[in-house]
Amino acid sequence: MLNKEALFKEIFQTNSKKIFHLCYGYTGDAEAANDLMQETFLKVWQNLDKFRNQAMISTWIYRIAVNTCLSWLRVEKRQQKDELTDSIIENKQEDLSDKNEQVALLYKCISQLEENERIIITMVLDEVPYTEIAEISGISEGNLRVKIHRIKLKLTDIYNKYERF
């Protein structure tokens, strides 16, 4: 059996990129996303002994990350109210090269979705299996497919508004 450090290293290498993308979907800011990813893995490290293998470890980590992001959002909203999303996106777009403009626009559109929609679409973009997304979000796989379809339609509408400008 692997010792805790080796196990954690393996878990981090396997999941860190997906968790970063999830956090980035919430923040629209690479620095904040990196901080939230680190905070998530700190919690994973601290609670690794408590993981009971009742779900996949990636599902457990996603739940920790989502809760970490939601806590961060609550604090940010109290501090900055609704200006949060706009200011983060404006700052981020100034830093982006032309090559990353489409990605920035996608995340700008995603940031306008409801919190649960952001979680789901970010996992879809990270190619998380639908069964795992359903488990994380607490809905049936059939309902998830309908929800994903509606989220994609909503994203298309949001995207088309930007295309007009």
C-alpha cells in the first residue's frame, strides 16, 4: 500500500488540472483559481485518512472543490457585490493574447450561468463521465443529459449576444 505522501502525489497529479479548470470556471481568474485549487488539495490532504472509498476519489475531490469555490464566492460577493464577475473578466481579458480570446469568451459566458450550471458545464468540458457528474450534482443521469442540453442552449444564447458586438 502506498504511503500517504505517495498517494497524495498521485491524486494531485491525476486531478489537479481538472480541479483548476473547475475553479477557473467559478472565478474567471487564474490566480484565484490556483489559490482555490491549492486550498482544495490542502483539504484533501487533511482529510485523506477519512476518505471511505464509497465514491470515486475524483468525485470526493470535486465535491471538496465545489464547496471551496462556493465558500469563496460567498465571501467575494459580500466584499464586492455583483461587480465581481465583470471586474475579474475585464482584468483577465486584458492579460489574454489573441490566441486565448475564444477561451476567455467561453469562460465569460460560463461565468454568467447559475452556480450549479457552471459546475456541470465545467465538468463536461473536462470530459468527466456523465455518471460521475450525475453523482456529484445529485441528479439522475437522464436528468443530467437534459440539463446539459439546456445549459448548452443557454451558453449559445449568451455567446451570440457577444458576437453581435
